[in-house]
Amino acid sequence: MTDTATTTLLPTPGTYSIDPAHTDVGFVARHLVGTKVRGRFTKFEGTLVVAEVPEQSQVEVEVEVASIETGVQMRDDHLRTNDFLDAPNHPKLVLKSTGLTKVTDTEWKLATDLTIRGVTKPVVFDLEYHGKGAGMQPGSEVVAFSATAEIDRRDFGVAFNGVLEGGAVVVGNKVRIELEVEAGLQS
């Protein structure tokens, strides 16, 4: 398979829209003694504004909490309740960038304000820039990124935890956020 992106070139300055068909907003949490439960959100939108000076670029994303999917309907329904994400009262997760720092040509630190359940906290993502390339439409350009961060869910008011016989907890406190993003340059 041929790599169609050019990772040595920074994105063309401009506004990019996140492509929901080629983007994944996911998370990983521990269950009981440590198995990983993976989930994702299926409805979201966002923009990337790439500046002439890359460190001045901006990102803003809104995620619909009710679109959470883990593959188990009963768990998904519970995650939407006040025990966890409280979708009826806090229907959106919001991520807004506050800074971007270059580590290498393809690795960056993306500082953000992340809002979950109405609580906003600073979160730094490790961001990997995969490059830019031609999009599916003639003359279009796309860029691709991966970003990961780890949060403590309790910092955002997500404090539910059942304790089983013997003291085992049902859900771990650390949640890894995993983003795979493709975005298209707007004309």
C-alpha cells in the first residue's frame, strides 16, 4: 500500500472541517481487575484553523454525549445517565485548544480545555501529525492527525463506582482518550 500523505510538509494554512466518516473519537477505560473497555462517540463536529505560524493554530470540537457506543446497549444507556456523563443535562463534550507546541516535525503537544459534565479542565494531548495529501474530490486537500491523552474521570465529576465483594472496583478512574482525525481544507 502506498502512503499518499506527505509528512514532511505542514498543513496549508486555512480552516479545515473534521470529516466524521474518517474520524474516530474513542476512549479506553479499565473494568474490574483491568480489562480494557473501548468506546467511541459517533456524532461530533469540529474545525481546525491552521495558522501561518503553526503554534497559533486552533482546534474546536463538540461531541454529542448521547452518541456513545461501547458495543453493549445496557452499558451505553448507563453511561448516558447522571452516574457517568449525564447526557440529558450535559449533552455535549467540548474540546478547545489553548496552545500548540512543536516537539518534532510530526509530534506536537496540544494543550486544550476539555469540558465534560459542565466541568472544564486543562488537558494536554500528545499529537502526531501524519501529513497532508489529496482528498477524494478533485483539487481538495486533507490532513490527518492522531492524538491521545489520559484523564482522571473524577476531575470532571464522573465519580460513580460500584465496589464488589472483596473490594474490587467496577470502573477504573483513568480514561485514555484516543482521536484519529481526518479533516478537509475548506475552499
